Amino acid sequence: MNQKLKNEELNRLNVDEFKNAKKQTLVVVLDNVRSLNNVGSAFRTGDAFLIEEIILCGVTGTPPNKEIEKTALGATSTVKWTYFKTTLEAIAHLKQRNYTPFAVEQANKSIPLNEFTSYDERIALVFGNEVYGVDQEVIDVCVGVIEIPQAGTKHSLNISVSMGIVLWEIIRHSLANSSK
């Protein structure tokens, strides 16, 4: 019978171990994300997948913030974060650091997530505003656009859901490639 593990049996890293652990060469960029709950979820998901950094841009809230902590559950103290006034500045900064930026959005020449293959690169993933998505001017400076294929009547997913799906898919491939 499967027995649910207790927290102390999960062998999770402590804060110092997390900070010293080898990270995925993956940066998440939040482009004017309004919901502090979504920002907190981004931190928590980033912690779960050992991403290198979260970059908060524009109107996106920043720690310390009680509303962000409700969903981050302490991940704001583990995941490195930076703030930029504009997402364009953040993308320029990432390109200088040899990151390849991809917007996660629906676009006419988007790459379906299941066909995305740039797993070995230093990747920056831009997630957009809950209503307007990633700004077109940001898409224009990204190398490409990744789209999560959807089959239902709705044309969008919550940013925290999108982040979980995209990060897992990219990290799953990265883990598979590193075990070869």
C-alpha cells in the first residue's frame, strides 16, 4: 500500500542548501503581473524546480509582501529575484548574460510546447499580465514564443498553471538529457 510521506521524510533542502545547490539555467520573467498571489506562486514553483532567478518587471509586486508570502510559503527567501522597471530592460540584461528569451504566449508563429527543443540553452521564460498577456514589444525582442496547446473553449490558463506546465516540461527534458 502507498503511504503518504510526512514532511520530514521528503528530504527537502534547507534554505542554505537551496542557495548552494546547482540551479537550472532557467530564469522566469514576470511581465507586469498584477496578482500578488500569482507572484507568490511563481516563487513557490521556482523553488520547486530549482530555477536560477525570477525577474519582476513593471507593476509586478516585489517581496517583502504579506500577500506574496501567502502563496510563496517562504520561497521568497530561497529563490533569487531582481526587479526591473521595464521588461525590455530585463530582456536586454538577460541577453547580455547569454540567456535566450522566449515569451510564453499565443502568437501566429509560436512553437507548441510539445515541439520545443531548446532545452540545453540558458533560457529565460517571459510570462505576461493576467489580462493582456506578454506585451507585443516584449515578444518582438524575444527569440521565440512558446505556446501551451489547448483544446477547450477557453483560450488561456492562469499564469501559475502555465508556469508549472512550461517549467516542468523544460526541466523534464533537461533531467532526461543529463541522465544520458
